[in-house]
Amino acid sequence: MLVAENEIGGKIDLTKLSRLEIEDQRKISWYCPGCGSEVIIKNGLVMRPHFSHKQCQSCDSFSENESEEHLLGKEVLAKNCDKFGLTYELEAYLPSIQQRPDILVEGNIAVEFQCSTLSIKRLKERTSSYLQNGYQVIWLLGNNLSFSGSLSELQKQFISFSPEIGFYLWGLSGKNECIELTYFLSKTPLKWQFKRESFSLNKHSIVDILSCPKTMKKKEMIETDTQANYDKQQEKWNQQLVKKQPGVMELQSFFDSQGENLGQLNQLY
């Protein structure tokens, strides 16, 4: 975690301090804003400065194994808000839903930087809770969950839709200080088709970036190799017809009613 409280409720945000200033804070007792237990400052050279629970214990608000990628991502987002004059709270606690987004921007945009896997059930619960309580939730994916040519069932849950750019995913690279938009996501028999655009967090505010799916002019659709995709699908149908698989046999029944043969469509059209 990057934010902690002292015994009278005062908060400290390590992203706003130099390493020397952080060292001075070691003299003070700090506590986890989530569970209230004591935390200590870790100010080593391997990972950026952060708080860690003094004693290993279960905390519903913060993970004890927070990665360097996650810490850096939150810091980059906070600095973007500072640079562009946005109101925000890092690791904000929302008592009405008992959740703590990585950063709450402009009072109602809950931004979650997801670097590790979680259950689909938990993801849906958290997303639903935000939406039902009037928050807009944006999931930014880290390296392990970023789109790289295929999608797991979990990754599919992060997909959103816009009439202007179709199905899309957000990703965040703290190291490169940019947010990536992967859009026009569509699956063909050959592969996933998509386009990708990168937005520098040094040039654009996070609010402007995240509004792109609704404000971007409709872009030219991806051109696909229609004949190659069709040939691949035709090959699958023929294989399924030979094996008499139920789904394709039902489809064949429809074409039979039209006096046509599913296995010969390439010659008909």
C-alpha cells in the first residue's frame, strides 16, 4: 500500500515524498486504513517505497504481496492526476460498498489496476457493487492479463463495448507511463483481429483517455482476409459433418430445407 494513517487519523501518501522525507516518517507509528493494524515503511532499493503490515495477517483491503508493477502503476496514475489538476484519492475507501479502488478520480471514477488473476465471481461482484452505487469502474490490465493474441475466460470479462470502436480492453504500462486501448476486437476462424492505440500519461489526462471510446470518431473497420477465413470455416464444417456432430447436423438440416448443402457452400456463393 502507498497510503497509511497515524494514530489521530492523519494520512500520508508516499508518492508525494522523496526517499529522504520517507525516512523521516519511520519515527512515526503508521496504521493500515483497512484493518487498523500497524504497518511499517519499506524504503529499499528493490521495490519503490510502500507500507507493509508489521505482522503477517489477513487484511480485506490490501494484499501483502503487492507487486512492484502494481505499486508503480498506482503512482503513475496519481502523478497524472496531479499534473492535470484532477481531484483524486489514492487507495480510497468507499464505506457504502466496503471496497477500495486503486484510485478514485473526480469523485466517481473507480480505477482498478489488475495485475494478478482473480476469480470471475469476485470480479463480477466488485464490478456490480461499483455500478449499483453510482460509480463508474474502469479496469486497467497489467502485463500478465494484457491481450497478446488470445483471451482467457477471465480476460473476456474485462471487455467493454462502444458503438464507435466495438469491443475493447484497457491496459496500463507504468514503466512506459501509458495506457493502451485494444479495440475492434473480433474473433475469426483464423485468429483474433484488433487495433491498438497508446496514450501517453504525460500528454493526456486519464479522464480524457478513458473517455475515448465514446468520443473517438468511428474508425475504419479492420480489413480481414474474408476468403481465407471462409475457407477455414468450411474446412471445420466438413470435418464436423464427417463426424456427424450434433451442432453442425442441425445446421445442415436447415440448409437441407433450403435445397442446399452446407459442405458445398463455397461453390454456391
